[in-house]
Amino acid sequence: MHISEGVLAAPVLAGATVAAGAGLALGLKELRPNRIPRVAVLSSALFVGSLIHIPIGPVSVHLVLNGICGLILGWAAFPSILVALALQAILFQFGGIVVLGANTVILALPAVLIHYLCRGMVRGRSHGVAWVGGFTAGAAAIGLGALLLGGSLTLSGEAFREAAVVAVTANLPVLFIEGLFTAFCVSFLRKVKPEILGTFDTLDHPEERL
């Protein structure tokens, strides 16, 4: 879901950069020292997962992992995703520095939204509901990100409207894959490390809340 340099119109770039800056500020404000290792691990996972690209027409698709990132980190997903994208841009020329704000918003804003929409489901006592919540989080994060990607391209000019449709359509298979992956991650974490998700048996301890 990377947008390359020289594609987006200046107003879109400016608006996305401002939005990314606001999200980063909120993320850093809520980032407590004991959560920094989680941010680092998820940044690493997103960095590696996004390196495997599958070309589809003029775009390419890949694992994003912003669903599980959002569930665990909330607003801290902004700095986590920003670091991963910045390293990809610097080391492998994926995306770019100029469009770093836009790419961050495309991935991190859906992550924050699904954190609030799905965290109650994954933190409850029902494992079945938690699995559904995990799937919904993974799928919705990709779906919302694809819509933001398509919207950014569409707002940048008529020449990119066809590419926007292709970009959104190409990410539909990833939507289901990410949903399943996130659901299994949620199930696994509930068994081995429930405090990471802030599940029902840790919510009485403020130091473990997310």
C-alpha cells in the first residue's frame, strides 16, 4: 500500500503530512516507556511483512499487519508504522520520504480506528467473539487503508482514477488474508500473553492497560 514519489498532488501531500504529524504527536504522548518494546517489535514485523510484494497490474500488494498493530498499540501505531515506513523508504526506496506522511496515514489511521471499534471484542471472555473481533480488525484495517489509498489517488487527478480502482480491488484478497492472520494472532496472544491485548483478566490492573 505504498504510494510512490511524484504521484500525489501537493494539497493531498500537505493534508496527509499534517494529519500524520497530529497522529504522531498523539501517539508519542500516550507512549509509556514500558510499551516501547511492543512498538519496536511491531515496527519490525510490519517492516518485514511489507517487503514481500506481489505485483498486480500497476500496483503491488503485500501483508500490512496494521490490524494487529492497531489492536495492541492504539495511537502508538502512528510512531510504530512511521518508523517502519521510514526505514523501508531509506533502505529499499519503497514509497519515499516526501510521501511518508501520506503512507503513514493510510496505514495508521485505520489501525487506530479499529483499535476503538474492535478492542472490546478481543478483550472479552468469549474466545469466539475475540476471534471474530480479530478477523474484523485485520480485514477492516486493510479495507479502510485501501479506501484511503484510492481516495488519495483520486484526489490527485483524473489520470490516477483508474489506478485507484485497481489499487482498491487488488487489496481485496489481502483483506481476507489479513483478517485470518489477525484472528489467529489474537487467539494465540490470549493464550500465551493476554496482557498484551489487555484481556478481561488484566483489565483490573492499570499498569497493563493499553
